[in-house]
Amino acid sequence: MLKRKILQTALAALLTAAVGISAVPVCASGDTLPEGASAEETLSLLCETNTLPADPEVASACVNPARSDETRAIWIAFLDLQKILSGKSEDEFTASVREMFKTCQSSGLNTVIVQVRPYGDSFYPSDYFPWSDYATGKIGVGLSYDPLEIMVEEAHRLNLSIEAWVNPLRAMNESQIADVSSEYPIRQWYDSAEKKAQNLFIVGGRIYLNPASEEVRDLIAAGVTEIVRGYDVDGIHIDDYFYPSGLAFSYDAAQYQAYAAAGGTLSQGNWRRENTSAMVRQMYTAVKAADSSVVFGVSPRGVNSQTYELLYADVEQWVQNPGYLDYVAPQIYYGFENSTAPYSTVLQQWSEMVTQPGVRLLIGLSPYKSGNTDKYAGAGQNEWIENSDVIARQINESRAIDNCGGIILFRYEQVFASPTASMEKEKKNFIALLK
């Protein structure tokens, strides 16, 4: 509190110069402040109401102080990588990655989370998964160089942490399987009627791995072991793709009936959740066995009931017990004015949910919404159009949460590669808080 008061006092002159003591300052949110307030009173009010002014120098004084070990990360998705990788030489890719990571570093970020296995494929030479068509232009066709090796080297050159982001259960389209070599388990399973029924789901033409299968869980664990042992990554990261959303119970009825016949007592829904938990436990154990210093984290949906009911993943169990995670990063992609899931409420729910001492809470944020209508936000659908300080205020509020250790931004292209005019305004405010 004293440090904050000192900041307020020290920057009173800056505020006076910017708006004048007798002026009526206007915040980035569009709100006006009381006329006649002193510079110190105005700055204090801005901080207390969590309303940051548009000037980034003033905004930086209004944040709750960042912890020394704060994670400030960004997701770099397979679509971001495709644009700088597909059809590019090793030198071209290296130059692009170097520029991308320099942009992240200069913006105050300290961690990059790169998606290296989006659809049962890979952006690196793997014994278990075919090369991704997003990397090479055609699934199963390899590169003469290793993109992940380059990304790890370039990240560490800039003192950035780098995590490998994989989707453990989501795989390629069924139409692509003919191009996948029979050396890979997923093709072997697809070609065997018995294994296909045991290990795979086909939903809307897409293949998914079935976590009820021990063979599937072993493959997923082997896949993360391969990354951790082969690359100097700082973490393994998974997001919110578990069971296909709302998957009908008919898809795995035979396996569930076998479980029940053997004496299992869980409902089919809870049996699925235990399958997902078993997969996460095995991934965590595999990561730690390969390198105990590497962290393992998951980024579920912001509204936990959706993950529990639709995706059959019991995240609450993972964040309240040891042996599952090092961090959880819920995607709180909601504004303060969202009618059903306001940011502040959801943030507090997650803070209260994470009780295991070894699990850090990070907050996934959605700068990509800047300037856009948030059609599911009800009365708050225009919040991201009418304000350019939403992310800055969300960062500020997250820092006031005792067990919150940082933030992750989604995603690189919208923030840095192809920013809109609205994003540039939003970015000006929140980057001032990251540096």
C-alpha cells in the first residue's frame, strides 16, 4: 500500500501536466472524473476504481505491482507458425521466429507458448506423430530442419521461457489418414477394426483419441516424454480439448459397459472424467520423469462447469490435489460487463478453486476481442468496442489476487502480426503494464 501511495504521489506532477488539476480528465473507458480533484486524488481514484487512463505512462502507475516471478506469456498458435514456416527455408523461418520473439520480449512478455502438435501431427520430427500439413503443406511430408529446435534456441537467446503446446486428443481429419504412414500408431489403429473401436472416435469427419484406452494414454505420455527429452523446453502445455464437446454416450457405450461389468460403479459421465484425469496424471508424471524442472499446465475454459459437463474434465480435482499440474490457466475471455460470466466474478471463482499449494493460477486473456462485438456477453456485448483498456484493467485486477501468478494473451497474430486500430489502442494500455 505504501509503495502504491509513493507511486501516486510521484506521478501527480505527470498527471497535472497531462490533464491539469482543474480539468475533468477522461479515462480510456470514457468515464469522467470529478472536477476540481487534486492530481493525487485523481490518480488515487483511477487506481481504486480500476479505471486506467489512456496515457500508458500514467497507466503504469495504476497497476497493482507485479510479482518478481510473474508469468507474462502469449499463445503462438499453429496458424501463427504456418505463416512463417510453410514453404520457407531454414534461414527464412529462423529470421521470422527471431523477429517474432524479439517483438514479444520488447513488449514485456517473458514466455512464449508455441503450438507444436495441433491435430495428432507435429512441427518437429517425431517417432509417434506425422509431420503437420500446417508445417510442410502436406501431412506426413517432412522438413529438412527442425522448427522446434530453432524456436527453443531463439527463445532462450532472448531469455524467454518456451513451452510446447500440444493437443493430446484432437487429431487430423479422416480424409487425411490415407496420407499418414503406417509407421505411426494412429494409422495402425485406424486400419484395425478392433483398435479403431477401442482407441478412436470419429466425430464430424475428425479423428479423436479415446482417453479410456490405456494404449492411447501411453502414446500421449510417450509423446510428451519425446519433447522433454529431445528439447530444452521449459514447459508442456495443453488447452481445452478433452472429449469432443457433448459427445453422445453411444460412442463409448461398449467400453463403459465393460467397465461396469468388471465392477465399476461410476456413472458414464464420471467414468469419462476419470479417464481424462488419468491422462493428465500420466502426462504430468511423464514430464517430471523426463525432467523435473519442466512445468506442466492446462488451459481450460473459463466457465468451469462447461469443461466438467461438456468436455468431461474435472479441473477442480486437478487444482486441489497433487500430481496433476504445475499451473492452470483458465481462459477468462470475458469482459467486466459480461452478463453471465463477468471477468471479476470468474477470476474470484478460480482463485478460490485453486487450493493445492503446488499449483499456480495464470489467467488467459482475450485481446483478440478488442474492437469487436462480444455476441455472447448480453448487455456487455459492446464493451470491447467502447473501451480500449479492458485488458489493462484485467491485468491490474489479476495482480491483486494473492494466488495469481501471471497472464497469457491469445494470440500472437491479432496482438502483433495483424493488429487493428482498436488493438493498437488496447495494446498501448496493456503493454505499459507489462514492461
